[in-house]
Amino acid sequence: MTRTKSLSRRADRVADRVADRVADRVHDEATEGGAVWRVSALKEVSYDVMVQPRLLDPANPALARAVTSGTAPVRRLVVIDATVASLYGERLTAYLAGHDVEFRLCVIDAHESVKVMATVFEVVDAMDAFGVPRRHAPVVAMGGGVLTDIVGLAASLYRRATPYIRIPTTLIGMIDAGIGSKTGVNFREHKNRLGAYHPSSLTLIDPGFLSTLDSRHLRNGLAEILKIALIKDAELFDLLATHGADLVEQRMQPGEDAVGGTALTVLRRAVQGMLEELQPNLWEDHLQRLVDFGHSFSPTIEMTALPELLHGEAVCVDMALSSVLAHHRGLLSTAELDRVLDVMRVLRLPVLHPVCTPELLRGALADTVKHRDGRQHLPLPRGIGDAVFVDDVTQHEVEAALFALGERERATRQPKVRGPVDMGV
């Protein structure tokens, strides 16, 4: 049984159990002088995530099938990141034209600084001007995680729920932002404070897009893969420790050599691990979530450091701090903590940033407690490949972890003093 089939069958079993317990119904309860109605309904949610190499190859029918609803003529709005349009716009338009798809491109300069409602309204304006119908003409979102988040939120608002398809072109989009149900934009100083649960009907992942992604954005995505490795997949961690630098150098491109084979394995394990965590709790009814590892302090760190830190870089700083917290609690041995920080350095990811002061981290944790309904629900690694939740982290612990992490960073940056042997004496 493949992992994809396993996920699908588990979802079917959950849906069957819920359907057995809950049928669509309206309860009428008599009260003195009136009545009370309780409405209970169940909405089935199902979407596909597919790895589809050579997506823009005219001979590959996958994208054409995805955008075709069986009606003619086929009209689609494509919202695309400006950088992606400059790299792949001609190939995309040739592909769509070759498959008799009438389309209009809406080009958005999508980055964290414009991840706000004003940009969402730009997309809504384009949807309205194009005349996107309500149910059977999905909008196509092609770009990184910021772009797909913006389009997803716009689609959730337009006619209260318009379908869309995601084509993530960054690693973080392929293994994180582009495969879940959440959409969102920033509000004031808060990360993703406005949003909706509105998954796309389909996500098409083509690793070929990573061939033109710069090294920093590749590392940005590898930070989120490292997150999955630390909390639930020790084998994935070992792959990153052994091949991380080569994966960046070869742009995560699949191939017959050892690194190429590892790239596809890493991608698949990361997607599988993320979906395993998301599926049972897609609407976040339960706020104790393993995938929140690295996301307790990082929202405040990222927004305060903006635009200096990318999302995955801020997550890595959070993971480093949380790993030191875990070490101080006896959850990670010294050797394990060394391995964690070493892999971060191999991937050339930051483990600390100047904005990380005790005062900022105090506010960050307080904001997270509000976000998690009054509980910390703080995931900490327990060894490599496992995790536990804690609810009693103190400010003293946070400051001690910050100090210890700073000492480690200073030690690694100090030049080594050469002894007589090193000098050739």
C-alpha cells in the first residue's frame, strides 16, 4: 500500500465514522414561549496533492486535466508571482494555449511585506473583472507560499467559496504552505492574523521549478523539512545531516545519482509527514499540534525582523531555541543538541537573530498563549524524531536558553588558535 493510499483510506474511515454518528438534521426543542433549533451538518472535504514532474511539458496532460471542467470553452484566471512569470510565463501561456484554454494572467509581486488584505483585494478585483463563476472554474495560483496564501484567502472570500488550484514553485510551498487547508495574510504586526480554512481542490508539485530557485529560498524550505524530521522522522533527519549541503547545491533535482534519489525521498517524506499531522485536525479543532514546533516564538521574530528573515529562517531560530529548552529539560542529550545545531549550520540556516531579546521572547510566548486559547501547547523535541508538549515553560527558562544559545554561537564564531603542530613547527 502506498503512503498516499494509506492517507486516503484513513480519511475514508474517519468520514464513515462521522457519517454514522451525524446525519444532516434540525432539532426542534420546545421552550416556554418559544422554540430552539439546532442545526447540525457535515461537509466532506477532500483534496489531492500530486507530485507531477515536467508540469509545463506540452506532452504532459496533468495541468490541462486539472483546469478543464468538461465544459467548452475553458476559461481560467491564473494568478502568478511576478518572478515566476518572468521565468515560466512564456512556457505557461504556450501550454495553456496549446490545450485550448482561454486564460488571463494576474501578475502579483508576492512577498511577505505585501502579504496584506490590500493584495487580497487586488486578486478579488481580478476575479471579478474576469467573471470567475462560483463553482466549476477554479482559479490557478502559481508561485510561492505567500502567493498561494493570498489567492487562497481571496478565493475563500469571493462568492463565499471559490475553488482554486495551487502550483507551488518554492520548496516551502511544496512541503508546507501549498498542501494544507490554511490561508492567511498579516495584520498590523501579527503574522497570518487574518485568514480562513480553504484548501485548494488540487496541489500540483513539480520539483523542476526548484532548479531556478535561489539557494536561500531552498534553505528556507529545508527549515520546514527539518521541522518534520525533528518531531517525527529520524530517518529524514539523517538524510538532511548527510546530504543537506548537496541537496542545496543540486537544487533538490531528482535524478539517478545518490543525491537525486535522495531529493525525491526527502520531498516525499516531508509531504507525507506534514499531511499525516494535518489530516486528523484539518480545521485545528485541537490546538496541541506537532507541526507548531518552531512556530511558538517565530511569528513575532519574523515580523519584527522583517524583511531580514524569511519564514523558514525565523522558524529555524525558534527550533534552535526550543531545542536548547528541550536540552535543559533533559529531553535532548548534549550530543543530540549538537547534531541539531550542526545540521542547521550545514544548511546555512540562522540559529539566532539580534531581535531575539528576553523582552521580545516574553511577548512572543504571551501572544502564542492567546493564539492557543490560554495554553502554551509548546512542542519540544524528545530525542531526534519524537516530541512532547509542555505547558509550563517559564520566562527564566526562555532567558537561560537564549543565553546558552548565544554562548554556543559566539564559541562557533571564534577563530581557532593554532598550536605548534598547526603552524608546522
